[in-house]
Amino acid sequence: MDVDWERVSKDHPDCCESPECINKSLDGSRFCAAHGGNKGVDSTKAGNLRNYRLSKFAAEVQEKKGSSEIKSLTCEIGMLRQIIQEQWNSCEHANDLILKSGPISDMIVKLERLVNSCNNIDKTLGNLIDKEKVVSFAQTIVEIITPYIPEEKIDELNSRIQKALSIM
């Protein structure tokens, strides 16, 4: 950080607040560089960066949320995924990854628990549908459209539906 050592009068509004000092205080600080003003400036910059990251983080979580239901945990899942991503991105070298592997693994285990809890809530609320119900629904659709399709196409339609269901 380049510092201009500008002298000012003791009664100047930008004068360093350290006793007997007549240097101009640094922008964003009440003190000059000799009396720790640079640390205040650095602290302000770090605080601004933290606030930026938190705002960015909140926006990304809101984007990943996907559901506005009050009992949904998708927002929390998005937050935890973002935290894991931030931890991962902060690793610059293999040693960083080794040092952070414990906390990252712990967060992944917590994410798994959270996803399972979310699935259980969705099952309880009836937001999930099982494969048996999907197959039954597909059969109902085939029965509805069968009178409107030529007979030679029904077998092809049925096999394509079965193939689609087998992927599930």
C-alpha cells in the first residue's frame, strides 16, 4: 500500500488522532499509516469483501432454493452446497485440500442427512410419487388413448412407454 505522508495542522479535520502527530489520516481511517491507519483501511476493505461475499452467497442460495414451501429444506440444502463449494474453491494447493478434507467430509455427511430429511418431508407431504404409481398412471394413459390410435401402433407405443419406465 503506497502511503502519502502529508503534514497537516493539528486542528485539520483529517489530522491523525494520535497525540502529537500532524500527519494526515488515511482515507477510511482516523489515523495515519505510522499509527495503524493502514490496518483500519485493510479492515474496512476486508469487511466490505465479507459483505460482498455474504450478499453474493444470499443471492445464490435464493437462486438455488427452488421452492417457497415453508417445510421445504431445499434452501438449506442450497446453502450447505454453497458452503462446500466455497471451501473447495478456497483450496489452492493439495495441502489445502488435505487440511480441509475433514471439514468438507463433515459437511458432505450433513448434506446427505439434510437431503434424506428433505425426502422424508416430501414423502410425508405427498410431494413424491413412487414408481408403482407412475406405471399405473402410464397404463391409464394408454387405456385412454387406445381407441384413438391404430391397432398396429399400440404395441409400439406400449413398448416405448415400458422402455421409458425402465429407465426410472
